Amino acid sequence: MVPLFRSLIQGNLDMDTPLSSRPPDTEASRAGHSLDRALRLEPTPGQPDRSTGRTSPEYWNMVGPFGGVTAATVLKAVLDHPERLGLPVALTVNFVAAIAEGAYAVEVRPVRTNRSTQHWVIEISQVDEAGVSHVVLTGTALTAVRRDTWSEAELGMPKVLPPTEVSRAASPAIEWFNRYELRPLVGNVPAQWDGSQHDSLSQLWVRDDPPRALDFPALAAMADIFFPRVWLRRAVHTPVGTVSLTVYFHADEAMLARAGTDCLLAQARGQGYFKGFHDQTAQLWSTGGDLLVTTHQAVYYKA
Amino acid sequence: MVPLFRSLIQGNLDMDTPLSSRPPDTEASRAGHSLDRALRLEPTPGQPDRSTGRTSPEYWNMVGPFGGVTAATVLKAVLDHPERLGLPVALTVNFVAAIAEGAYAVEVRPVRTNRSTQHWVIEISQVDEAGVSHVVLTGTALTAVRRDTWSEAELGMPKVLPPTEVSRAASPAIEWFNRYELRPLVGNVPAQWDGSQHDSLSQLWVRDDPPRALDFPALAAMADIFFPRVWLRRAVHTPVGTVSLTVYFHADEAMLARAGTDCLLAQARGQGYFKGFHDQTAQLWSTGGDLLVTTHQAVYYKA
């Protein structure tokens, strides 16, 4: 969620939009889903590690794209790589500078391939007006062949109201919020910015809008769906930006297929806030109770 | 803790070693602390991003060095870099292959320096018998100038017995364990490998042995102090290895100085175990109750 500023704070977060059965998005069915448009990458001929993307106005944040979609883009680049082995296990991306509107170059390099695991080094760069290329994102990923073996979610899904019984959050004046159906359960953006202290726990239902069958890039994007914990903790206007995001995947394609186009339960909380940076630890479950993702981030805040 | 195998499982984990006042380690005072010996890096003349280290027999694990010391080594390389800005905020290291006994090359490159933050790309490589260089670790780090501002540990330290009232764990037949004073509170290595199910929560007191004033590399090492959660969860002999470790630092030098040479309270638990990889989420507090580190890892397991 890098970076989100006052417009979200000042946006309309009324929760009176009713749940409705949604007609098929015919534009989406003609042109592909908005997420697929945002993740589109043009391969660089003869250079399997390199491709080119463009920021999507549909996922625009305040001064750059929604960080979750950027994470999803580099993960998709890994998954599309001709040498890719296995499924995503771990992804870390560092938002080292705001990504400017327009084109960017993605490099995903398989730096080590073992028998059943593969390690990736990731970089996004952009060329400035003077023609100089600058790194705007660094990262690493691990993909691995998943083997049928003992598996278990030790952390059970919290018992919460089903999505059908939870009002949808209206969108603030941030474009990417319109790409998600968000149904807050507890710990929504504070209604009053009054400096009151809150537990930073948030729980919400989330899915793409329009609904889209779950895949790994969509999961990576939703790992970054939360507004910053420092807002909830303090109820104070605070400029923020995610600086590092780590996603651990606990799912294979069969589990994603079970999740389908249903909402996911998303839960986040902060643990430590120290001199300008705080953490966030979060989980995503399918409606059926599968723990799909555990995820963590470091967030800059200017208190 | 990459990788730990049967010797630890079969080791002597009696908890009957009494707490004693420790005489000064005169060898350590002559030759430096064992941790400082392990972290020693030889700069590469004219190449500020590069240095050379050697695996330390004092921190040897089963088939490679203790992963925590490797994480500490690359963090130290960042901190020693002549262009380094600020203090550590986030560190991610990926253990992409077992590190062989002997020399290795460390590269820590400041890929982007902003006004108050700096992003690093990290790599360790080793030359094999055929003279070919192989990447054995990848990583990224963020350092930043810490500003005095609102700070808080939302996650309070658990109420536990003080270190003086907790027996020390005897060391198993793993060399690096002898470099730490470990006082388990709950969730120690299972006494019986009987397939019983346990909550994966562990809490223990830990410090360097001999005691050493806390710094950021020591903290990075202790972030990896835990035995793998899958052992505790299942009480089944399981080969394991950490594949990715992320550390978020919530401390500055003043807070480290307050922690001094006292024990830290270390807490870890697993959340998801899926087809060969599980996560771990953990925290380290000073004896005085400061939350110093939140940390996460992805662990390979062969069930």
C-alpha cells in the first residue's frame, strides 16, 4: 500500500453499500480483467529475464501504483519465466523509490536452481527524463516443487460473520480501492482522527472487483490490501509508505481453485512502531478456512 | 538454523545445568568474542562493496554454518560499508545453498540511497573446486536514519520467569549451540519423538556465551535461534532448513545499550505448514521489556 496519504483518510468510507449479486463485467470479459491488464508484461526478445510493463491507471495510488499490484507483477514475471521451477513459496519486495507513471523494466533472474527449489533475484527499474535508468524496486523470491506431505494450518481462521452479512466499504478517492470489494469486520480506518488509541487488529473480507479466479499474483496483491497499522493504532493523520513486503505462500493450484472467486478473510496487526518504521503481520484465509498466505511488511511513517 | 538434523534431535537436552555467575572469558578478551571472530570480514581493496569471510568452526551446524551468524555477517558488511546511511530497519536473506567450510565472498551494494533511507542488495558466493563461483545466499536490506518520534511496542512482552529462575538447556552435539546461553521457558525441543501434537509456541531466554554487548549483528543472529516449529508441532524427526529469513529491527543504538549483555526473551510460533514449507513468526524483547526485533522465516521440511 505504498504510499497512501490524505485522500484516503479524507475519503468517503461509509459502509452502507449493500451486498448485491453482481452482473458479469462485460468490459472485463471483452478486455480481460483489470488485474490482468495491470500485470501485462511485454517480453524482451532474446532476454528471458527481462520484460517491460506499464503502470496501470486502474491501480493508481497517490504518488505511484498500489504496491500490491507491483508485487503481483514481479511474481507474475517469475511465474512466466521459461525456466521457472515449481510454485511460489516466498517473495520479498522492497519499494526503494516511488514508481513513476509509465513504462518500467522488470528483471527476474533465476540465480540458483536446486533439485526442487529455485531462488530468484528481482529488480524493477525506470528510465528518467535524462535517459538514466534507476532501480525502483528490489526483491527476491523462492519457488519450489510442492510435494504431497503432512500439511496443516496451525493458525485457525477467526470466527467471523460471512461476507454476505457484512456491508461493503465505499471507496475513498483512491483509484485502486475501486478494484477491490472490501467488507470490513473489525479495525476499519478510524471514523474520527482524534488521536485515540486502538488495537491495530483489522479483519476484513476481500476479493477482486469484478471477481476473478484466485491465482498467486492476485494473492500477492491482496497481501498488501491493508491500510497502515499506525493509522488505526493512533487515529492520527500520518504519511506512510510500505518499504519492504514479504509474502509466504501456503497454497498450491488445487487450493487456489478451491478458493475460486470467493472472498478471502484478511487479518493484520502491528507489533512494533519505532522511530519512523513499524511492522505489520497478516494472514489471508479462503472462505473455506484454508490459510493461503502469511505476510509481513515494514512501513515508513512520519509521526 | 539451516540446516539442523538428527544430531540435535538426539542430543542431550537435559535442563539441569545450574545458573552460575560466569567468570570473564579470558580467551575471548584476548582474541575477541567468538561472534566477532565469526563475523570478521577482509575488505577487498578498491571494491567497497566486496569483502571476504570464512566459515567459523565455532558456529558450525550440521552441513554448514548456523544461519543466524550468516545473516549477522552480511548485516555487518552493510554496517561496515563506507557509504552506509543510518541503522538497520529490515533484512531479508535467502539461504539458496549450503555454505561449504572455508572462504566466501560477500557483496553488499547500496542500490538506492534516498534522503534518509538506503536500500541494499546482498549476495554471498563461493568458488567450487573447479574454480567456478556459485551464489549461496541472496538478500536485501534497508537502513534508515532513525528520527525521534512517536514509538511504541504494541505487542507487550509475555510475563515469564526471569532468567535467574530458569534452568539452562544443556547443549546438544551441535557446535553453535555452545555459543549461546539458552534458558527454555515453554516449547522446548520435544522430550519424546512420539508423533504427539503440540502448540508450536516457544519462549526462551537467550544471550551470547560468553555474554557480549548487544549490537545489530548479534540481534540478527538471535533472530534465527529457534529450532524449527515443525519439530515442536509434530514431535516427529524431520529434516529441515531455513530458506528465507526476514528481520525487522525496532531499536537504535541507545536501546541496544540498555539491553547490554543481559538475556533477551525470544518467542516463536508457526502459522502454516504446507507441502514442504512452513513459516515462523517470532519476536525478541530485552529483559527490560523493549521489543527489539520482529522476525519471520520460511522453513523447508521433509515430512
